[in-house]
Amino acid sequence: MDGFPDLIMVTQDAESNLKVELWQNVICEPSLCTEEETAAGMRTFTPLTVGVQDLAAAKHPINAFFFDFDDTVFTHIIFILLY
């Protein structure tokens, strides 16, 4: 954990399929941001694709959130399914 806030969200594709996505807060680099943003040390979000297979496999998610339930610095992810 780097102390920068990340994002978890339910997204919908063009076919109305819902899925849970986890996005990491990262420092800007040229492939993600403009030259000015990179030079200024700004940050942006990028989707995580490794280690999130269980999130992607969730059927019919409608909400998702994460928190440190027992103050152990390990993030617990909760998502609510429609049915």
C-alpha cells in the first residue's frame, strides 16, 4: 500500500454487462498523461489486470467497495450481487 487512494467500481460495457474493476492510483508517465502532467509529478488511475480474476468473474455486481476491516493494512473487498 502506497498511501494513495485507489478506486473500485462497477462498470457496464456496450452490451450492458456489469463487472467489478479495480483501478490503481499511479504516478503519471508519458504513456498515461501529457508531458506537462508527467513533468509536474501528477497522478492518474489505471485499471489493474493482474490478480483481479475473482473480481472479473463476479456475476451481476451492482456495488463494490473496499476497506481495512480489522486495521491490518490488508484491504478487504466487498461486492454486492444482484442475484
